[in-house]
Amino acid sequence: MNYRPAVSGDEERRIRAWHDAAYESIRDGKGVGVTEVLGHQLEIPPQVIPPPRMSLGPAVRDEVREGDRVLDMGTGSGINAILAAAKSTDVLAVDINPHAVAAAIANAERNGVADRITCRESDVFSAVEGTFDLIIFDPPFRWFAPRDYLEAGMADENYQALTRFLEQAGDHLAPGGRILMLFGSSGDLDYLYRTAEANGFTREIVSARELTRDDQTVTYVSFRLTRQAR
């Protein structure tokens, strides 16, 4: 897969500047340490992206049903897995970043749901088995090559992981299963939509919010994907 940005050179430079500013802010320690997110205490180590201001968390709380088997793809600090574990007793949280996996384990214990969450390293679905009623994925927005584990929470080179996720996710959905995702217009939202549709998914918008910084406005969209059994 050879992804090509469907944006002008000026727009790509604007997105790159937005991305680099966010990365440098986090690398400088903003958000590191103990923080409270949606009523939960989390320990955020330096190599892990802190839960963003525009998060998928509220949608996760509304979406999870009792009895759901849940997969939290790219768990990061583990916040979405912890939120899911308020209702689900069977949550699998995975991340390619070993520091994120360690943080998710510690945060699940900190919040009293370690018996409901299994955490492991996985490159997309490489270490995932079985099917799930709900898959949660808050993917990196930008298509740039990450420089380290920290930036891998924000950048996915040529959308390789995102593309594999959308190509393989249907094989891991139980009948009637749903995917809950968040993505922003500081990435190529149209590419995500096109790729999801090409893989047979129907999209339903859950919520949309805007954030303005330095005279630039980004739209963040939470949406649900479903697919009829083939």
C-alpha cells in the first residue's frame, strides 16, 4: 500500500506544523505523571501519549453493553479499556508500544479493574485472537513516519496500521459487532472513510466537535462502523 496524501503542499505543511507542535509539547512532559481522566486516576509515563482533550471516552461509556467482549486497539494509557471495564468483564487491550502496555496494566490495577482487562503487545491484530462485540480504536491521525514510541501514538507512516486494521477488523467482529473510532481533520479523514467503505463498513456519526488553536480549527469525529456478515 503506497498512500499519497490528498492535500495540497501548503495544507500538508500546515498539518505537519500542527503535528510537530503537539508532539513537542508532549515530549516536553505535558501530561506526564498522575492525572485524572473522566473520573479515573492514570499514571502517564514519558513514552506514552496522554489521553487527548478530544477523546473517545464519552462515546465508549455510552457504547459498551454488559456482556460485550471488547477489544481496545492501541490502548495507550488504558483509559478506554478501563471505561469499557465498567460494564464488560472481558476486555482485551493491545498496543504496539511496550511502555503503553505496561502503563495500561498499572492503570487497570490502579482503578480496580485488572481482573476484567487483559493487556498485551500487538501490531494491530498480530496477537489478537477470536471475535469481539465491540472494537475500540483511537488511531494516530497523521500519515508521517514516527520518530519514537511516543510519536507512534500520533503518527502512522502512510496509514499502514490504519489500513490493515480496516482490512482485518471484519474477521474479528462477532455477529452484530460494532467498531467505535475517533479521527480528526488534522489527518486524512476522507481516506479513512473511503477505506472503511471499501471494506464493507457502514458509518454512523456518534458525535463531532471542533477545536481551534493558533487560528486553525480541527474537527474531531466519533463514529460507529458496522458490517453485514458476508
